[in-house]
Amino acid sequence: MRKHAVNITVLLVVLAVHAGIWAWVNRPVPMTNWEGSIQALSYDPHRDGQDPEDAVQPTAAQIDEDLAIMAGVAQGIRTYSSTKGQEEIPALAARYGLTVTAGAWLDTHADKNEAEIAGLIRVANENSNVKRLMVGNEAILRGDVTVLELIRMIRDVKREVDQPVSTAEPWHVWLEHPELVEATDYIAVHILPYWEEVPADQVLDYVARRYDQIARTYPGKKIVISEIGWPSGGRMRSGAIPSVDNEATFIRDFLTMARARGWDYSIMEAFDQPWKRRIEGAAGAYWGIFNADRELKFPLSGEVVAIQNWPVLAGIAAVVALLPMLYFLRRSRNLKPQGKLLFSALLMVAANLMVWTVHYGTTQYLNGPMIAVWSLLSLGMVFLLTLVLAEALELSEGLFAKRMLRHFTPYRLPAGAERDRHWPKVSLHLPICNEPAEMVRRTLDSLAKLDYPNVEVLVIDNNTKDPAIWQPVQAYCELLGDRFRFFHLEVCKGFKAGALNFAMTQTAADAEVVGVIDSDYLVEPDWLKSTIPYFDEAKVGFVQAPQDHFDWAGNGFKEMINWEYAGFFHIGMVLRNERDAIIQHGTMTLIRRQAMEGVGNWSTWTICEDAEMGLKLMQSGWKSVYINHPFGRGVTPDSFEGYRGQRFRWAFGAMQILRGRMGWLNPFKKTGLTFAQKYHFIMGWAPWAADAMNLAFTVAGLAWTVGLLLFPEIFAFPVTLFLVPTLAVFGFKLAYTFSLYAKRVPCTPTQAAGAAIAGLALTYTVGKAFLIGIFKKEKPFLRTPKLEDKPAAIRGLVHAREETTLMLCLWAAAAAVGLVFGPRDHEAYVWVAVLLVQSLPYAAALLLSMMSAVPGLRVLLPFGRTAAVRGAKAPVASLPQQGTGH
């Protein structure tokens, strides 16, 4: 009952907070109420999917429908053209008692302008509800005609009609051209504070100031505000933020002020015009008080909320999250309430992001290319959320598990039990290739000291051409006695896997367990006695201990990469072990010989034969045991180039395994692997796929920035909806790393920070390896720069030259965007932040490479100043009964 009570409480808390946040964000905005009708609405009849340049124009029936809608809120309308069917608007408007300010559209084409002028004159003379005329709309602002040409056309119209005639231009054009004022019957002025980057809370003062400026300059001249409004969507311009509530506030406040001051006006505009994105950017599509579906965006009186249908969206998000939350809570018996609450809350966040992404895509006016971009970004968002949820599950379990359900520890047997039990023969395989003899001798010495009664050691040298390298190792094996056997293979296909397969042919017939050790490992004497008893359970196929290192203390570079490795073994492997889904790695591993031979020994088609071996064993039904205790320690890579090359091999090998064993990992098919094993293998490698996406995003981001700078009329800043989660995920990953390191990795906070930097430094390498692995089956040859004769700083720069180039490009792009757009478009700073965050992995790679190459740099940083920090002595396990599971 208590378990159910906790789950219900967590569920109710998450749902209540979720509903509360939606309600708070969409709380009613206090604003002026407007009672009455609007004097006039600017009206363009084009609908979603239509464009003035298209051959097919709005039908009379569609225009009539629009006029009926506008008649419900306005007394009149303003039109922009008198051709292509729009010359019929005044007659249709008369049916609904609407007055018309008719317009003629002018551009650079003289023949079209003549047709527009003729149409305007005809409309004025045939329709008594046409009260004013406008010859052109912002034609001077665009430079389509000269002032003298426009004055001539205005005079031509005035000679043919009785109505007052003017042209429509922004306020500054009228101030700059008094001759234009003299030629017109009234001033038709556009006052659009959004385009002037006026903050929403200052717009009324701005409008009044501009109106009064015109009135003072031209006293006695009739003024009509022919366009005034605010967009509900689009890009922020400094403090001018487009939104539904800002549009509603502005419209209501302006209408109230206009009535009080006796102004004539036309609200910009009746209906949203999606086609205007082409010429005005995103905001151009959102000036209507009705959307493109002819639905009123906000009431003119009463409460206004940012998202009118927010209860529906909140409900959909809750429903989307509910099923996975229920499944998770039902299966999370081993989690404390804090862990259940954390993951359930993140599930709800993910559901809301998905719902909001769909809502955005279905409510914005997107053309074909924009739909394609939105679709790609949405897929990226889903992948990102999936990855975050996988790490959130690890975070919840890593921080708040009640206990480890599969916690294996080293055996410590009483002396009597050691003497009486059967100790199966172990064959240890040590593959080497061009390894320094002195290093191998140290490893052989540690193996000679193993406290185990029944062991053999096979040393397999493969593909080493220089006898001076391998012959000393052969001689030392002979010196150590019959238990040590040496084999030299002049040509060995399959590299390490081929050498290990050869070793299997030479393994003693009575050996029951095979072990693999790297050539640089110093093994603890109790390794085998502490682990072999786990093979007493017949289904255990392999026993794995973590990798560890002994040469890092006091060296900042080595310390950082040592603790980066440690995170995987103390966090990832421990949590994977809970579901019997560990990654087998090629040292400190022990495998039941029967199991290994049953799956065909080592595969030579992948360079990660160890991880593939573990997957094969699990697929065949064998269990694994992971003992998070270092029974052996090796050396860390000496250089950034070595560290990076090793991780490239791992990532490329993972891609080979995914390609070769994809059928086994199908979650919807029975393949021998459990669902949990498939999940851990797929999601364990998903961050490497994310690194590949990060690399692609970097290149795309740089290309997009170039477009922003060179073609601002075409390129807009990527939607904040997709950018903010990118920044939030980076913050989440930092919290994930530092919290789990603090809980599970025996290191200091400074060492944890160093590990985070080292991991970041590999982002480019892993991403490149994963992308190459998509298209290539064989590992590509990567030439290592030979720079031993160059200064250390040059070596550091060259070894990270690709990362450094990307870093500098991102910094330059961020600086350019900030300088060009930042002062007038605060959304630019979100893009700047994304570019700078994108640069961090490349900066980390440069830092790590320089620390590797320039020892003097290490003293300037806080890494490498602490000695090794180790946990307490590992607890011991008692001898299990035969067949007992652990």
C-alpha cells in the first residue's frame, strides 16, 4: 500500500505542478476593454497558400465571406489594389454597409501602374461607399517611383474623381517631402512601432509623439493613420516583442486613445497574410486581428490569455506523459520517491516540448522549405529528448536507488574453502604488437605473482616486424617457466581479434576460463581467486572488472582523462549491470571457454571485438557479472592524439557493431537479447550519435549564420523553440555529470570538472567517427602528424587543428551576429549563446591538446595537483551455493 501511495502522490504532484505552470504562464493579462466598432481595417483578401504574384487570386465568394466577418467588428475597410478582382471589393462591401478607402498598388512596372490607376478611378466613380483614395502604398519608401512621378499620378487621379486623394507612406517620408503633402488632400501616415523597435510598454507615447510631430509640421492638414498595428508572431526586435497579448493590448489601448483624440485610422490589418513572410520576414505574416483561418485571435473586451486553447494543449501533454509515467512508476520499486519525482517530472517536460513542437508547426504559416526544416528540427528534438530521458533515468537510478540489485563484489574465501574447492584452469591471453619489452615484462611479472593454483599465460605477438622488439619478450617468457608460452605471428589477419583467435587454438585442453589482459596492465595477485567463483553459476558467461590506471597522479592531462574513463566504469557500467547489459571491454575480462567457443570466438570484422563478444554472449543467453573493483591498472595515453585515436576506434567500432548486429537490437523482435539489453546497447551508443548530430549542427549553424549576415531578408534566426532546449540540454548534462560524479566516482569536484572537459574534448572525434562509420565498413587510415621536431605549442595546435578551426569559426560567427543584430534584435543573443555553447567541445579539445603537448601549461590550471583518491576497500562476498543467482 505504501508503494502505491508514493506513486499516486508523485503522479498527482507532477500533474498539479504541470497544470499550475500552464495556468500561470497563461494567466489573463490586464488590459483596457474596447466597446464599439473599429473605424477601418486594412484588408488584403489573400488566404493561406495564395500570393499576389500567383495567377489564381481570391474568389468573389471568399472576399464576400471576409467582408461579412469584418462587418461584425468594423465600419470600413482599406484596400491596396484595384486590379486582379480587388476592384470588385467596394461593391461587395456595400452589401454590409462598409465604407471603403480604395487603393492602387504602384511598383516599378509602368504598365501595371497605369492599370491600377485606371481601376482606382473606375472604382471611385462607380461606388458611393468609396470615401477616400490612396495612390500607392509605401512606393516612395521602397524606391519604386520618384516623388515627382507620384505627384503626377496623384494629380491625374484628382482630376477624374470627387473623393479626397492621397498616398500612404511612413511618417518620416511625409516629413522629408513637404511637396508631397502639398499635392495630396490628406496625409495617410503609417505608424508601426514594431518596425521602429519600440518596446510594447512605450508604444502609445510613441504613436502620439509621431502623430503630433506630423500635425505640428503641417498644421491644418487632415491626417489619417492609414496603417497602425502590432504583430502576434515573428522575431523580437529589441524590446518589441510580437505576441497575441501584446497585439491585443496595443489594439485596445490605441482604439481607446484614438476615440479620445478624434483620430481617423485603419488598423493593420484584418487577416493574417502568410505570403508576406516572403517580403517582410516572419512577422509580416501575423498582423491580422483574425488569423488566416478567419478566427479572431483575441476578444476586443474581456480577458486575454497568451494561448487561448492552453487547457487543451496542457491536457494533451498530460495524456502523452501519463502512460510512460504509469509504466515507470510501476517498474520503479527500487527508486526512492525523489528519483520517481525527478524522472516523472522530466517525462512531463519532454511531453510538453513535443506537444508544443507540434502545436508550433501546425499553427505557424510555413512554406515547403520551412516545413522541411521544421520536420528535421522536430526529429532532432525527439532524438534529443530521448537521449535526455535515457540519461535522466540513469540520473534518477544513480542518485536515488534504494540499493543495487545486482551488486557483485570480490570473493574472500576462508582458507579451508580455498583448499577444498575446485579451481578451474584459467588461460590468460596477452596480445601484443610493437609493444616496449620493458612494459610487457612488468605485466608478465604481475601475472607471475597471481595467487591462483591453475593458470597458464599465452603471449601472442602479432605483426611486429623488428625482432629486437619481440625477442626480449620471448626470452622473458622462457625465463618465467612452463606456465608462460610465447608465440610470434609474422602476419596475423584480424589484428588483435586474429591474435586472440590464434590463442584459442593453443589454449590448454583442460582450460575452462579464458582471460584477456592488455600489455600495459599490472594485475593484483587476488584477481582470479576473487572472481572465478562467480563461474560456479552455470549461466554466467563472463566476469568483467573495470579498467583503471596507475600513472596519472600529478599530471594534469592524464588526471583529466583518467577520471573521464572512471565515469563510465563507476556510473555507466554499474547501472547497466543492474539489467545484465554491461559492455565487455578487452582487458580484465574472464570468459567461460564453453560460452566463447559456442559463439564462434572473436569476430575479426569489427575493431571492437570485445564489445561485440559481450553482445554475442548475451544474445546466446549467457549472463554477465560486473565487479566494480580495480584488479588491474594500466597506463593512460601519453598524448591527446593517442587519447583521441583510441576513442575514434571505439566509436567507429560501435558503428560497425550497430551495422552488423542491428537485427539483434530490434526492440520489436525476439532476438535472444532482453529488452533492457537492447535498450542499454542502443542508448549507450546514442550519445555518440548525438555527437555526430552536434558536428552536423555546427556546420549547418555556421552556414546559416553566413546566410543571416549576407542575406538577412531571406534568412531568419532559428526558432527559439528549438534553440532554448539545446541550451537547456547542455545545462542538464552538466548537472548530470557533476551530480553523478559526486555520488558515485571517488574524485574531487576539480577532478570531476577535468573529466567533463576531457569528455567534451572528444565530441568532434566521436561525431566524425560515427559519421564515417555510417558509410564505411573498414576503419579508415588516419595519418598522425609527425611533429617531433616542432615546438610543443605548435604540436598542440596541429593535433587539434580541426577542432581549433571550428572553434574560431564559431567565435567569429557569434561575434558577427552579436555586433550586427544584437543591438536591435535581442533574439540574436539566443543564437549567439547557441554558437558559443557549440564551440565549447572544440575549445576543450584545444585545451586538452595543449596540456598534453606543453607541460608548462599544466601549472596554470587546477588539474594534476591532487593525489589519487580511492574509495574504501571493497566489501567481500561469501561463497555462493552452486547455481545460486547473484
